[in-house]
Amino acid sequence: MIITVDPHDPRPIYVQIVDEVRRAIVMGILPPDAPLPSVRQLAVQLRLNPNTISQAYRELERLDLAYVRRGQGTFARSAPPNDAERAALITDVAARALIDAHRNGVTVDELVDAIRRATQPRQDLAS
Amino acid sequence: MIITVDPHDPRPIYVQIVDEVRRAIVMGILPPDAPLPSVRQLAVQLRLNPNTISQAYRELERLDLAYVRRGQGTFARSAPPNDAERAALITDVAARALIDAHRNGVTVDELVDAIRRATQPRQDLAS
Amino acid sequence: MIITVDPHDPRPIYVQIVDEVRRAIVMGILPPDAPLPSVRQLAVQLRLNPNTISQAYRELERLDLAYVRRGQGTFARSAPPNDAERAALITDVAARALIDAHRNGVTVDELVDAIRRATQPRQDLAS
Amino acid sequence: MIITVDPHDPRPIYVQIVDEVRRAIVMGILPPDAPLPSVRQLAVQLRLNPNTISQAYRELERLDLAYVRRGQGTFARSAPPNDAERAALITDVAARALIDAHRNGVTVDELVDAIRRATQPRQDLAS
DNA sequence: GTGGTCTAGACCACG
DNA sequence: GTGGTCTAGACCACT
């Protein structure tokens, strides 16, 4: 289980951790009851204060994505969604993006182009 | 020119104002040199602290979307639709969509597909 | 609005604060949208670290009993329950106490006596 | 003698064990000098770390509810039903009820009334 | 070993 | 002024 944080990311660090772990759980990379890295271990690995990790884990518990067993650690809770749930989720994400685009006067093509550009930043520079 | 803010919106109030005005300018609703509402007038209308409006207008000036004429007020920039500004706006929208997708374990391809599907609901089946 | 904490209480301090504020809100002492004491102010008053107050307020927000307005402060949210809700609440509390008592082999009379004793600790010592 | 623990119970595991055994002893289910299950046996049965059972038994000894005979095991105290212990247990139950009531803005009188009402559902209306 | 609580103190964004 | 985030470091309870 690899978790990374980016200090240049505008999201608070603890939110970045929440998002990373959420993704791992939602996608089934972390199956139910799988142990998350311990607070201290992750703090050392990411060179962060344990409190920051703790805050992230507390948030995950609040989101019902993880649970704590005293003296044992933190564990993943929810099962990955089935195909129908996943399809609905994808549609939701797309819908939110479209609303955001529309609100800002951005066309669909511009949005898709920008997404492509952001995720395939470098083409072949050679030749 | 109608500006609204939503206290439930997670964006800071002043950012909401910036976004509203930016959109109006970028989309041509506010033509070059058109006067923006005065700080005091807008503060009364939105029931906000004038400082908040000021902060938004300062940000608009910083973004080169407006300019101040002492004693006269704030005006939309006369420059041609600011391409750089528009590009930044598009990039922002794309970035938000990508964060949302990543958060939910949705891949870029799935996101783009869903956007396309949502906006081209009907497809010509003929040759 | 008076809030007190007792270091001898086994509950964590932040939980004590949550309980005090919750009670004030639930009982209508703090009407909807009434401002809670600011984090710093309460920290000074209770001689606690602001982080501890913050943790309590975050929990209140999680419980949907308070909300935060950036730069303005924290405010009470829910309205006091009506009579029927209140009666149901009281019945629930009593039911939980009875279950607890039964589980521990404590009779109803013993429970009531102990409650009376705990809340009227000193009778007239004179005469 | 059946002992169960519930991982969802907010009480620490070892406290749950103490409470179960305490109740059995206080209520006379475990007569004086009756042997408690061995640490290892109970650990296997409850799928717990033997250290946890040990901690519970140590607490029981501290509470003067059990005693250890080296090489033989742990036994219920022979003393007459421990009045002091029982009183402490009753006080604990009452204290929990009071915290719960206070948390929910329920007064002591309301709590006692509700308890009485719940346990004396029918009342003689005759003379 | 695990997570939970608390203190002290810093810096930031917001209104 | 407000709350939010983060660091550093301490002590505690639990397994």
C-alpha cells in the first residue's frame, strides 16, 4: 500500500491522505478488514507529524471507511462497490465536472482537452 | 449585472465573487470598460463586509480582469478576452474534476467517456 | 453561556465540552444561530489549549449541532426538540439506564436510590 | 460460566471481562472459591491475547473479587457478598445514567420519573 | 506495539 | 477578530 502526499497540492495534507486511502478502499486495493499502515509508521514514512496522520484516520473513521481496534490498529471497512454502483459513481463525477464547467463558461471540448493535457503532460519530444 | 454568493459553498466568499465577475467578463457579459458595482453598493446588496468585496476586487485587479480609476470606481479590463486567464480557468475546472475522479477511484478514461456520453446522448447509427 | 470542565471526570475534556454545549443547544439555552464562545476565548476561560476546544467544536459540527462560518465563528444549529421528541428522549435515557442496571444485577430501587444520593449528596447535617 | 465480549462495546475488552465476572460473583452465580476459567482456556475461547485475560484477572484480584493460588488457578473470593464492591457497582451504574441524562438535557427528576413509569406500568386505581 | 488525548506554539486564510 | 492546519513532544490506556 503506497501513500504519497504533495506539499504543493493545495489540499490539506490530511485530506490528501484521506483521498489516497479512500481510493485504495473504494477500488478494492484495500479489502475489508485489511490493516492500514500504523499512524507512527506512516508518519515516519511520509515525514509528517503523527497527529496529521491521526487526523486523516479520524476522518476516515467518520466517513465509515475505516475502523479502529484499540491496541491493534486501524482497518479498512467498506467493500468495493459493485459494477452498477461504480457506474453511478462515474456518472456523478462527470455530472459534477460538467456543472462546474458550465458555471465557468467552459465548453465540454475545452474541459476534455484540458483533462487530457493535464494527464498526458508530455508527448514524445523526440523526432 | 447580478452577483450572488452562497454561504454553503465551500469556496471563500471573496472567491465566489471573483468567479462570478470573472465569468461575466470572460464570457463577454461585462464588456470592456463596463463599470463594476461599487464596493459599498455590492456590500449592501450581498450583506457582506465591504472588506470582503474589496478583497475580491483587488484579486480581480491582480488577475488583470479589472482596473481601478480613483474616484470613479472599478471597471472591466478593455483588453481582448484574456486568453491566458481563460486558459487558467479551464485548467482549474479540469483539475477539480481530476481530483474528484481520483478521490472516487475513477480513471481519466472513465471520466472522459462519461462526460462524452452525458453530452452526446444520441448517436447516429447510420453509416 | 457557562461551560465548565472537571479534570477529575473520566471523560476526555473535549467530550465534556461537547456534552455541555450539546445540552445547552438541546435544551434551547443556545437558540439556533446563536454564537458559541470563540475557540480562543473559551480556551483562556477554561485554561485549556485552543486545540482542545477546537476538537470539541469539530465534534459538535460532526454531530450537526453547530456550524462554522469562516472568519466569523461557530454557531448553534439545531432547534430544541418539541415535547413529544423530548418525552421520547427521556424514555430512551431511562431505558438505557435500566438495561445497564439489569446487566449488572442492580435493582430499580438501588438505581434510583443511588441516583438520588449522587445528586443530593448532603442532607441537613444539623440537629 | 459463560463469558462473552463484544468488540463493538466501547468498554475496553479487559473491563468487559471484569464486569462479566464481577456480576457473576456479586450475584452469586460464581459461589465463593469456585474456579474461574484458566487464562489460557479463556483466551482461546474468546480469541483474545492471554495478556488481556491476565489483565482482567489482575483487576479482579485488585478489586478483591478473586484470588490466585499459584499453580492451581484463579478463584472467586470466599468473602460474603462484597457489600462495598456491590455499592461501587451500583454507584457506577447511577453515574453512567446521570451522564447520559445530562448529555441529553434530561433532569434528574425526569429520569427518575421515567424509570419509575417504565417499571411500574400498571397502577391500582382503586381506593 | 497500537491509537487517544493534551499542551505549546507557529503560520495561514478569511471577514 | 475568527477557525484551520501543522509540528513537536508528552503521557495514557489498551492489546
